[in-house]
Amino acid sequence: MGHNIDISLNWHRVFGRKNTKRGRTIPGKCDQRFGYLKLRKVKMLINENLKLLENEKNPDEYILIIQTNAHLKEMEKAITSKWGTVILK
């Protein structure tokens, strides 16, 4: 997500110091927190999906659950690659 939010041009004049936390803006923090919440939700859905997979007897439903699991894994990979994190098991 691209945001056009930046500190004031008069920051240095008003506060007498440079902003050293340039990457730690509120939109950046929000994006990071939402990414973390999305990752938690996806991991929860993967765990629920695996429980369904263990108990499923119908072959058609079994295939659907496997496809759903593959899609969730792709989502997990996309979220973690955006933030440069590694999936730890």
C-alpha cells in the first residue's frame, strides 16, 4: 500500500532535530499490524482446515479441503514475504 503521508517540511525548524524514525510512521505501523493480524487469521484457518482434513471421509470434500489448504498456504507465503518474515514451525 502506498501512502503519500510524510512529516512536515518544517519539522527540523520547529523541533530542532531530524526525524530518525522515518519508516516508523503510523500508516507503516498500521500496515504491519494488519499484516500480523491477517497472518494470525490465516494460520488459524489452516489449523481448522487440517482438523477437517483428518476427519473427512468423502473423497470430493477431501480434494476441496486440500485445495483450500494450498490456497491458504499461498496466502501465508504472500503475507510473510511482504514483511520479510520466515514461517517458523
